[in-house]
Amino acid sequence: MDSEIIPDAELDCVGYYCPMPIAMTKEEIDKIAVGQVLKVEADDPAAEEDIKRWAKRTGHEILKFEKKGTIMTFFIRRTK
């Protein structure tokens, strides 16, 4: 059983569509300290690929990704 990740900040992008979830995630990750975790929830089908690609490109780490129905949840650690 993996331990539950406790996010330092949460962002609700449900109901927003590309490019809003990624723009909001970028803005929000800049507000937290390096090493902290941002929880992002989105229901835009494009967000899964967009956020994963953005994290890879910017070097932030996706600790966990879950999908329940249409809702996707990302736990992203700020790395720099």
C-alpha cells in the first residue's frame, strides 16, 4: 500500500479546456516552494497528455496520476 501523498497546494481545473489547465498549472507551481507538491484535478481529455508533457519538459516530477471517470488527478512535485 503506498502512502497517501499530501499536497501543499491544490488546483481545480475541472470544467476548463486546453490551454487553461496547463496555463493554470504553470502559474500555480510557481507559487509553491521547490520540493512541494501541487495536486491538480482536470476533466479535459487533452490535459493528461499536456500536463505529462509539460512536466517532462520543465523537469517537474509527476509523483502520481489517477483517473476516476472523467476526472484526472495529478500530483506534481516542483523540482526547481
